[in-house]
Amino acid sequence: MRARLPLVLRQLGRPLRPPGPPRCLRVPCRAGSGGGGGGRDGLLGHRRLQDGQAWSSCGPGSPEPPARDSIVREVIQNSKEVLSLLQEKNPAFKPVLAVIQAGDDNLLQEVNQNLAEEAGLNITHICLPPDSSEDEIIDEILKMNEDARVHGLSLQVPENSLSSKVLNALKPEKDVDGVTDVNLGKLVRGDAHECFVSPVARAVIELLEKSGVNLDGKKVLVLGAHGPLEAALQCLFQRKDSMTMSSQWKTPQLESKLQEADIVILGSPKPEKIPVAWIRPGTTVLNCFHSFMSEKLGCGSHGVHCGGSIAEDDVSLLAAALRIQNMVSSGRRWLREQQHRRWRLHCLKLQPLSPVPSDIEISRGQTPKAVDVLAKEIGLLAEEIEIYGKSKAKVRLSLLERLKDQADGKYVLVAGITPTPLGEGKSTVTIGLVQALTAHLNVNSFACLRQPSQGPTFGVKGGAAGGGYAQVIPMEEFNLHLTGDIHAITAANNLLAAAIDTRILHENTQTDKALYNRLVPSVNGVREFSEIQLARLKKLGINKTDPSALTEEEMGKFARLNIDPSTITWQRVLDTNDRFLRKITIGQASTEKGYSRQAQFDIAVASEIMAVLALTDSLADMKERLGRMVVASDKDGQPVTAEDLGVTGALTVLMKDAIKPNLMQTLEGTPVFVHAGPFANIAHGNSSVLADKIALKLVGEEGFVVTEAGFGADIGMEKFFNIKCRASGLVPNAVVLVATVRALKMHGGGPSVIPGVPLKKEYTEENIQLVADGCCNLQKQIQIAQLFGVPVVVALNVFKTDTRAEIDLVCELAKRAGAFDAVPCYHWSVGGKGSVDLARAVREAANTNSHFQFLYDVQLPIVEKIRKIAQAVYGAKDIELFPEAQSKIDRYTQQGFGNLPICMAKTHLSLSHQPDKKGVPRDFVLPISDVRASIGAGFIYPLVGTMSTMPGLPTRPCFYDIDLDTETEQVQGLF
């Protein structure tokens, strides 16, 4: 048998491989260099018995055995052609068959290796000792289950190791031997096209039919087989209308059963005590038991001649080829799963109550799905998520590479009219819209939201998880800490701030030589530059790598940054509203040797590192952006960067997990990415590019990604288009503009809306005139969106005090102003069902032709870009540059930063710079008091009027109502 196998491989056109380990992804061979063992699909024999030849080979006059080689070659060639077609469309697709073996024989390993290579597959052998325990085998199975490179898994281990626990540890979708209960169950139910069928059982049927044996009505005895092979054989023979019996060697009346059988399939060796005379002459017998490990002939009895024209390895080799065919089918199914498909999402049911309970009560009333279940439903692989607790997970960026050929879905932005201080519910509309799309219209959709800052959560505004029956859950986890991204930003930001002041101190108190020696110390007698120091040398034009080779002038040039303290723009940050940190003095301790300066704290989400996180598209890009952040100028007016300070690598280390988007879910179990949280008034106000890009791949071509821009369309939407879309290259398909009757009444001349103060009657009673007058702001925001060539759908977020007449008037005036459609929404009170009309309108708008364009060319001078935004978006007559602003513009232009987009820092409470000017202010001049540069993020941001980057707490902050139940550990009072 061993001698014949090389001949078989030569006949198949395969070159002989020298002995040695196979080409593998991973071969932890603990029992020698090769694998061994035969499983249920081991080396098999085929024979036809004639009169007087029971249990022996064919004699003269027997029918010729089938042309085994041609059958195997046909199967392999077919598999090769199918795989080639798949790889034409998916060049990166390289399926791998993993074979877990227990033993020390290379024979079966060589068969698998050669056939896999003939078909164009990769193969890896996991070689275990023959006496491996059940748990050791299962450990290897579980590793292969979770390896995304592996698309098929075969077990070739001793019979006594193939327990039900071991077999069912296999993922059914990788079980190319068809041994799991799931695959066997589908086969029994008649769903063979949905499962993998045992290659051995298929080989038996095919060889019999190719031999000319008519199976219809034949009596088949499956003898000595066990478990999956026995079940598969019985099922396949029954499908051929054969009468199938199953028996073990010790079964009473075995002789009579053998005498009745037309075909006998041997699943294990014949005991010597069973006489050959029991077999009826002319019976067809096939061996289906392994013999690789024992190297014995398949017949299993003395004095049996198995030579001549009989090929004992017919079934074995064909089964190995059919396993390869199953493997290719597995890869094809996997590829199909990667293509766009409607998610098989289990949506959570809502039972809305009236009156609507508090947000946190609603959130607690719904039990979220386990996040790993949600991840699997939307097409994420187990190795692509990092789970935090039960309901949150980070998603790894490797997914983008896996899905790079997947078409993007539709891209929808939710913006709003100029809001009241209470907010108008953009997050709520965003959540309601995706709940409607996915839970009620069966359309793949993803919400992409910003992570809320702790400042407003404990200040005035409260959380940002949505509200009512349109929320992200659990809302307390959403609003508090999440996975620590903002803490990572705070740590990175303040590390850089500490590096700046420390560097100034050391340069002020040391000579060039002392400074250089400390920056490049000798460690264990070796002195060398770090990688980031080598990069600085290159930037300085010093082409030396030996620290001792620098001249004194070069050492001074390398060691001194000569930061001008008056130009430092990098501030420390804290994620708490603390007005007393708006201006501080640092360095007052005696240890700082008289070096002190005025500084300030910003809110953490105002850090440029937050903007970098929101705009980056990869880990490498983030590192580059962090390195080029400008923190000050030197005394010659040249920019000083984080790279110059040598801190880029450390910042990247602190941010390496924060770059991964956070997966959560809505109240109805639809997916949400929560990632990055820059404010829209003092930053660009949008969630991350990475979250959007990953979501667009996951939803597929017919799906929707709905993302939200902060505050009104004049701020968040304008920055979304001019900054975020410019950075990402993504093109939006539609804008949803959120309005409320309350805000429109305010813009129409209604009383001031003050947080914590009950609304005046103008807001709780019908007032058509106020609504009509206030629609000027809605009309202006629609016009702003139209500047970018994107269709606008107005979503009227309905409150319980709104009347039908007010609702109808807003929708009518919105359509007259050019909105594609205007739809009242009731998601707050009933969930996604209340936004189905909005979802239909958005779907229709997104399928129209968008003519997206940017507002300005970045090559324009900084002043002209500011003027363009002020006049076209805000409606200003002109701009006024303060001297400091003009000086900064001149400096940034001279430093080569003039071609960056603009990020206006302006109040969100008015189209103008004056928060009390409602409606559509006209003929105002927009004052630009200062200009700053976020070079790493990639924009220039002018400060309009007086803009604080550190909010303060009100007289009665939200924290008065926030508490913890120490018995249940439940958070109370969040909203």
C-alpha cells in the first residue's frame, strides 16, 4: 500500500516531495517532524467478490474497477477551476485547510499536501502526539476555529479520540468532513446543499456508481461503522433507494444479514473469528476503515490476498479529493458571506409606555444582546472584536483590509437648525432613523455617534445617548467612561504638555553639552540615537548616526528646540467643566527654578488629539498626524512639533486602543459605533472617519450609515463637508435636517429658553405665527445644505405639546424652501416605528443623484476661506480680523500651513457670533479675535468673538441628581 501511493501521485501529475515537514502556516509538532493518524476517513479499499472469493480480491472475469485516477483528477481539476474563478474576483482570497493529526506517520499528510497543492489550496498540519488527550485536541480545534485564515478543518486522529465532544467542537462551517451534529442533521433533513457531507461516504457512493453498480433496490449492509460515518452512509444509500441495514461485528444473526446483503460496507477490520464463508458470492465489498496508523491491509484478516487489480486506496484517495472539494465549497460560502447581504439581525422588541418613562428607566427596561452576538450578526469575525464587559466592544481596523473590495453603503448626515440651549434631538433622530431602517424596514443600517464628554454629562446638557425609545444602551455606560478613549486622549495630551514645559526648563538650565549628553546617554557602554532622534537629525540635515560624530554646533542644534514660551498653543486638558482652570499660572514651585508662565486648561474633547482621532484613517496615519502637531514656535518663528519633542511614539502607544471604534446597540438591537467626540463649536464636531468607513463596509451596498454632526448645520454640517469629507474622501448621499417646533418658535421671537427653567406658555400652547416666523432659520439651514449639492430631508422631532397645525405648517414651509421631503417623527415616544416615514424618505433621497461639492478651494488664502464661510454660510456682511488674528494668519501662511481647511470656533446658539441673535441675523460683521492651527488634525481654526474652550458649571449642575444605589450598584439620575 505504501509503495503504491507514490505511483498514484505520479499518475495524478504531482511530483514526489522529499520527506520532511509540509509547508504550513503553523505546525506545532510535538511528536516528531511529521503528522500521522487516520480518522474516520482513512485509507480504504474497494473490491468486488465473485464465487468462491469472499473477503478476497477479484479473480479472472471480474468487472474492472473504476478508473480511480481519472475520478480523482476530475474532482481536483474541478476544485482548481472553481478556486481560480473565485480568486479572479477576489485576488487576496487564499483559503487554508487545517488538518489536526495525532500520530507519527507522514503518509496521510503527504496525500493531503499533494492534493491540496494540485487544487491550489494552502494547507497546515497541526501534529499532536498519538496519546493526546481530548482536551488537547479540542484546544487545537478551538484555535483553528478562530483563525480567519482557515476555511476548512479536518480531524485525523485515532478512533478512540473522536468523541462527540471533540467532533462538535468543530465550527460547522469549517467541518469539511461533515462530522458535526449540525452538518449531519442537515444531511438527514435533506439539506445536503447547505451542509458538508462526509467525503468517505460520498466516495463510497461514487465508486459504486462508477463501477456500474445499480444501487436502486439493493440491500446494503453497513458493518462495523460508528458515529458520523455510519449515519452519513445510511442516509446517502437511502437517497439512492437502497435498503440499508447497519450492524456491528458482534450482532446476533450477522451471518444471515451478510447472506442477504448485495453490498457490504466495512467500517472496521473483520475479527478473525468471523468466517469468510458467511459472505454470499458475488457480493460487492468496500473497506471504509483507516489503516494508516497500523499499516495493515484493510481486510483485517490473515490469508487474505488483496493484490492483483484491486486498488485498496481507491476510496481513501477519492475521499481526500472530495475533502478538497468541500474545502473549496467552504471558501466559496465564506466569500459569499463577506458580500453584501441583509443581516440576520435579531431585533429587540419595544413595549412603549405612556407617559414615557425617564431615559434611564427605559434603558434599564431593555436587556441588550451580548455584544459578541451582535458582532456576529453584522458580519464581524470573532478575532475582529475586543469585548469590554457584556455590551461594548472595540472593533479592530483589520476589518477594513478584509472588506476592502466591498462596496460602500449610503452615507447620510444628520444635522439641525440652530438649537435652543436644550438641544433639539439630533442624536435621538439618528437612533430613531436606524431603528426604523433596520428593525422595521429590514435594511442594514449603522448609527455613528460621538462619545459624549463628561463635562456636559455632569453640567447642564446631560448625556448624549438619545432619548425616550430611541437610545443607545446601556446609556450609563455610553455616557460614563465607555472604553476609556477620552481618558487616553487626556493622558496623551497632558504628556505632551508636560514635555513642552520640561524641555524649556532643561534648556534654560543646562549647557549644550550637558543637555546633549542627557538626551543621548551611554547605556552599558553603548551610546546611540533612538529612532525618533534619528528622524530629528534627518530633519535638521545632519546625516550622521554615531552620537560621538556630531560637532559642537550640530550637538547644540540637535539638543535645543529654543521654544518661545509666548507662542505655546498646546494646553493641558481635563474632561470636567471647571471654569477656574480657564487661566492659571504654572511653575510656581521652587523646584521649577523661577520658570513660570500663564497657561490654561481646555475641556478634553477640545484637544487636537481628539480631532486627530476623529480624522485619521489608520494607525500609521494617526502616528504621522500626532507627530506633526504644532505646539509652539521657536525663537526664529519656525514651528515646533510633537516629533521635535520626541514624544510621537509615546503618544501613539497611549492612543493605540482608542483608535478602534466602539460597538454598542440601540434599544431595538441595531448596531451603533460610538467613536471620538470633538465639540462642534470649538472643534469640528463629528464622529470618527474610521467608524464611518468600517460601518459603510459592514452595511453593504444597499445599506445605510447615519452619522451626526454637532449643533446646527451652519457649524457641524459645514465642518462635516469641508473638513471630514475632505479628509476621508467619502461622499454623502443625503442630509437629514432636524427641527423642532420649540426651536422654531424661539427663532420666531419667542421668550428665551433657559435650562432648568420651565418653558413659557408660548412653547406649550399652539402659536402658528411664532412657528411661521421662526421657519426662516429652517429655510436658511436648508439653503446651507444646498450649497454642497446634497438632497435635504427635514425631520420634525415632534413633542407632545406640538399641534397638528404646527406640524403641517413646518413640513409645508420646509418643502417650499427646497427640502426633498419633510416628515414628522415620533421615535421618542414609540421607537423606530415612529420614524418609518422618515426612513422611507431618506432612502428615496439617498438614491437620487447627489452633486456634492466643497464650499471653497483649500488653495485660497486663509482670510478668503474664512470670509467665504462667514458670508455664504452665516450670512455675514464681512469679517473683521483682530491684530492677533492677522499676525497668526501671517505666521501660519509663512510656515506653509495656508492650504488647510477652516474650522470656525463660533457660538452654536446663533448664525452670528452673538448668541442672543435668533432667526436669521443680517448685515453683521463677524469678528475674528484669534486664529489657531491644528496641523496634525489638518485645519486652521479661527475664534469668532469670545469663545471659551473650557465650559463652566451652572448654579445647579446635573450632578445634584446623579447617585448610585449602593445595594444594586445602579446609576441614578442620568438623562
